Amino acid sequence: MEQLIKLVRTYRLTAGLAERLTLAEEVFRLIEPELRFFVFGSLTRPAAEDVLQEVLRGVATGMGKFAGDTTAEFWGWCYRIARNKVNDHLRKQAADRLQPMPPEELRQLAESSAQASPLSPEDKHDLEIALALLARSKPECRDFLWQHFVIGLDYTEIADERNLSYDAARMKIGRCLDEAQALIS
């Protein structure tokens, strides 16, 4: 793999566009299979193709500025780009699916759906405080609980969306619920 860092160093020092293009193609021939494996292991197929292209574009854009001296540093840099692109995609996907309801709308919805056993004013106040504290301290937990209890997604749907196992999603929601209860106490 020393060949990889030699190619990257040569790329940084080369001024000619045609030579840089040839060197970049050789670098990508070496790194693309590993990055493909990483991205496809994190996302489902249709999205993984797009994210892989974003990763490769990110590497191509920054390769001239890469300041490391070893193959391990270069791989670390590439994987950091890949991890960030995967996380960007997951955040965007979650934001597209989850649009938080304004608190007043949520309160009205809760009041109308809880006609059989309405919440007392104290319970409403506790719920508002818990959601606000959870949103500030652990926004991911608020999102998990929102998806499960408000939107009504089951563990399997949440697990698929977040690229988790069924048990991991179930445990995460349980821990988040415990966290919310602890914040109220």
C-alpha cells in the first residue's frame, strides 16, 4: 500500500492537469473498492450509490490539500470523509421524515386524543418540560421517542431508517424513555 501514498504525494506535487487526472484515476482505482464496502455497509443500495459518489467527489476535491505523510493517515482521511457523508445523508433523511410539530399543535393533538383520560395540567407541564429538556440534552433521544410514540413507527421501521438492528432500536427507545423519566424526576 506504499504505492497509494506515493501516488497521493506525486498528485500533490504535479502541476499538469493531464498528469493529475491520470494519478487521480490510479488513486481512485485503489481506494474505491474499500470506500464502496464502507458506504454500502452503512446505507441501503439506492442511497449508497449517491453517497459513494459524494465521498469520491469529496476525496477528489480535497486530495490536493491532504497533508498526511503515511498510507494510514490517507485512509483515515478518506474514511473520515466517508463517515461524514454517510452521517450527512442519515441526518437529511431523518430531517425529511421528521418535521417536529410545534408545541401548541402537539398540546392540542394530545388534548383531543386523550378525551377518555385527559392529562392533568401538572402532567402536561411535566411532559412539556421533559420534551424541552430532552431536546436540549439528548436530541437523538427526543427524535427516537417522537418517531415511536408520536409518529407511531414500530421498532422495525425505526431500525431500518437508522440502519440499526431491531434489538438496538428497541433498546435505544427504552433507554431514551428512561432518560425522559429521569429528567422529569
